[in-house]
Amino acid sequence: MPGVRQHSDSPSAAELAARGAAADAAQQKGSDDVHLPAKATAATVAELPSIYFEMGKGKLSALVTLTAAASYAMAVPVGAPIMWDMLAITSGGTMLAAMSASAFNQIVERENDKLMTRTARRPLVTGKISPEHGYTVASLAGVGGVTLLALQINPVTAALGAANIALYTCVYTPMKQKTMWNTWVGAVVGAIPPMMGWAAVTGNVGVGALVMGGVLFSWQMPHFLSLAYMMRNDYKAGGYVMMPGEAGSPELARATLASMRHCIYLEMLCAATPFLGMADTMFVAEATVLNGGFLYLAYQFHAHGASGNQGKTNAAARKLFLGSLLYLPLLLGFMVFHRCGSTGKIPAHPGATAGEPCTYLAASNMVSEKDSSGKSC
């Protein structure tokens, strides 16, 4: 979006350090002005699994893994076997890579997290585990996930997993304190896992992978911008620069228009799938209903934001955010159900003997799947 100006009040590292010191001092004095819990005792062995799950943002990482699994299924032509063991390995490697990136993020941002109500109880903030412990766990998860993908799936999928960790940790995380464009970089990070699922089957990043990644990229814009508006005060306290401003502000108008625009992009991507041999026309009909509802929620967010009514804008943002959580699994489910040839026609792939041919973006070259003789299909 050309011409969007960056926030100029982003705190410096020194200011953040000062805030952190003030927060610690206030906590020691028992001040109610800083919403920080008392320092926790070190975690017991029994507590470590739940702490690792929290560090890796387990629920979010599971959603990320779902997108990779759906894309894997999309890349398998109907009539060809889905190798469930390979799907499980792809999902496991993706989950480990996603959790590694999230853990590194929490390590880097632990001083900022002290200043936010939403994150003040994270294990690294409260002292349940040390940063060194966190680095070890994050590194093991990252190396383990990427190695698993490299040895059991293919190098392309592994490279995408490594890129996901690096982009999230080294680019997106520091950008959050400097420019609102971090949202767009974060959306690229979220678009990589479905590309990993596609590459796990095909061994390449083709048009299909880009379409699946594009769906996730555009979905994240209304999803995150509505969340960023609801959490705007917390983000500001933590020193993060996010696009949404207050109701009635030009910054919020830009964010709400971006949300609407990406809902339209989602419809365009879905409408293209039959022409690309990815899904049938019934999927487009179902997706249009979903995209229409999503766009309506985004429009309500825009309209109430433009009116300056804080209460109605908050309510509209919440509806859009919750709607996005329902939208994604429904869209992916419809897409997989109606993937090319799902009406019973067998797509053209090695060994096909009946049905209409289905040009499937070279997905029939399933380098990760093996026939009964152990040779690649």
C-alpha cells in the first residue's frame, strides 16, 4: 500500500529496557500499575511438556500444520493413493518447525512480553525456564523438524521449513518494533506451511503451491488486522508497531480496507482453482458463499471503524476475528473435498484407465509417494 506512513513513536531498545526495569521495580514494590505476576519458581520436570507447548504456541502451530496437511491432500490427485505415513511425517516436521519459530520469537521478545497483559505470564517472562533452556528447546525442535523433512520427505520441503523459521525469527520478529509492514512479512511466514504440504507431494513449488500459499496469505490479513485492533493498546505497551489505529483514524481505515481487499483476493484465488485443475466448480460455489460472508464481516469492521464508534468497532473486529477462525477450516475442507476429480472421475496420472483427464499441475509426479515395489510413482 503506497503512501502509508510509518509510526514515528516506536520506542527504542533503550526505552524498552527502561520500561522493563521500571516494570521489575514496580513488581518488587507490589505496585498494581504493572500487570505482572510474581516471579515463578523453576519448572518441575512434570511441567515441562506444557511449558514447551506454550512456548511453541501449540494451538497456533496445530492450525499451521492443518494448512500443510490440507495442501498435501490437495496435491494428491484423486485416484492416487494418499500415503498416510508420509502425511504424518510432513505434519510432524511442519509442527516442529512452526513451534521452533514461535519459541525463538518468545525468547527474543521476552522483555517486551513483560509489558503486555496478554503475554506477561509466559514461561520465559515469569522465569519458569531460562532463556538458555528456551534456546536449546527451540533449536532442537527446529533442527529435528527440518532434518525429518529432509530425510523422509524431500529437500524442497525441508528448505521451506528452514526458511519459515529464519524468516519468522530474523525478519518478522525485529520488524514488529519498527514498521507496520511486519504484518505483511508475517503473512508470508504463514503462507509457507501450505507450500510445504504441496512440495511434500510434488517435490517442487509450482502454481498449486503458490495458490495454496496465496489463500493463507490473504486469509491472515483480516484475521490479524482485526486482532491487532482489539489488542492495539497491549501492542503499543509492548513497543510494537501495528497498522490499526483508533476508531475513525486514517490508520484504521487503511487496515479495514486491506481486510476487505484480501477477502476479494480470496474469492479470486478460489475462482481460479477449476481453471488450474485444482478443484471442481462446486467448490467455487461454496467458496463464494464463505467469501461473501467474510467480506461482509470485513465491511462491518470498516463501516463501524469509519464512524468512529469505539464500541461498535470493537464488536465488529471481534466478529471478523472469530469468523476468520471458522472460515479457514471450512474453506480448506471444501477445497479438499472438491479437489480435482472428486466427483468420481479419475484424473490423468500414471496407471489411470478411466474418467476424464485432469491436468493437475504436475502433481501426479508424486515424488514422496511409493508404490508397492518401493519405487517412486
